[in-house]
Amino acid sequence: MVTVRALVRRPSPRLAEGLLTHLERVPVDFELARRQWQQYVDALTAAGWSTVEVPPADDCPDGVFVEDTMVVYGNLAVIARAGADERRPEAAEAERAVAAQGYEIAHVADPGTFDGGDILKVGSTVYVGLGGRTNQAGIDQLRQHLEPLGAEVVAVPVQKVLHLKSAVTALPDGTVIGYEPLTDNPAAFPEFLAVPEEGGAHVVLLGEDRLLMAASAPKTAELFRERGYTPVVVDISEFEKLEGCVTCLSVRLRS
Ligand code: CIR
């Protein structure tokens, strides 16, 4: 069995000030968010993963969404230059943490930007959302870093949601799943399965056909059960209020 390590970062006390693009601001219960974050971490460890905490970034409201700070491919971590200026200070400690796990480091530099949430890996295909947070220069630089490692980088326009992975993620067999009203171009993916809820579009593959997913998508959980998967459900309501989902709360280090 491959031991997966996951980088996580506990929520900042300023979480409620996190950026919003497509949602209206509603009150965030910080104590509940802290409990939900711990339950998320517990779900990863229950799957046999080890978690590595990136030092807290209390001045960064969105720091908990640690996935956005990088993309890892093979033994390389490409550190993001965040699409939102406010989020750039999150990267330095995340870089130190992933380097300490033995990863080689590369950077996307000015004028390039990307957020890790815009990157969906399916086998050796790396889909990159081109939208509000990730620009063409960022994609060009990612291509330079990742294609020598055997990846094929495919740009996918994203307009309806914050990040590509707000719209789509993938099942273990490579089928891309998405909530169709929020998926800009389902035809961009060779295999696409529409799910009945927005929160159902996001899964973290825990191994052995277990899928970590949000409690906000019970019908989708049922659909996955019928297809032979075992949903592992966590309530992340406080992070969903800030346009977060199960993928953005960790960086999976699978090699
Ligand atoms: C932001 O707007 O950057 C945060 N409020 C949400 C980031 C969510 N990250 C992700 O989906 N990968």
C-alpha cells in the first residue's frame, strides 16, 4: 500500500474574511470550522494517511485552502504565484513544508499566476483551468515545468466557478465528474459524469475505492455507492461558505 502524506494548514482566526468571488458573504462559525477541519484531518488519517501541518498563517484568511499554494507532479512541487495578491504570502511556508518532504521545487514567476485549485490531474494529463486565478503565462510556465516529466498540460477555460476543481474532479477510473450547470465545457473531458449536486463535484481519492466528499451532496454519495464506491463524508459547511471544497483543504503527496 502506498502511504500518502497530506499537507494541511489549520484555519486562521480571520477565516471569515476569506475572499469571495461567486458567493454572497454569510456568517462563518469559526469554532465549528475548527472542528470541521479536525474531522477532515481525522478522515485522512483514518484512511491510513499521514498529515503534515504547514505552520499556521494567522494573517491569511484563506490559508486553510493549502491546495492552492502548489501543484505536485512526480517528485516536483511547483509553487504557485497566487492569482489573488492577498493570497501570495501563503506560499513560502508551504514551500518549506513540501521541500522538507523531499520534493524538488520549481516556481511560477511574474507575470504568471496559478492557484492549485485550477489543476486537475488525471493520469498523466494535467488539466489547468484558465480563468480568474490562473493566467496563460502561468499555464505556459507550468507546461515548461511538467511536460519534461511526461505530463500533458491541457488548458480548460473556467468562467462559471472560482477554480477548475470547483467544477470538476475525477473518480479513480479517470471519469471526470462535475455539476453540469457549473461546468464550462464538459466536452473537454473524454469521460464525463454529471452529478446531481454542486458539492458532489468534489472528491479526494482515499484509496480502495473510498471517496472523501462533502456532506452537502447526499444524492451524489448515493450515486457513487451505486457505482461501487464507498463515500467517506465530512461536513465542511463553513469552508463551503468561502468557496472551498474537500480538495482545497489538503495537498496530497502520493509519491
Ligand atoms: C479564495 O477565494 O481563494 C478562497 N476563499 C477559496 C479557495 C478555495 N480553494 C480551492 O477551491 N482550491
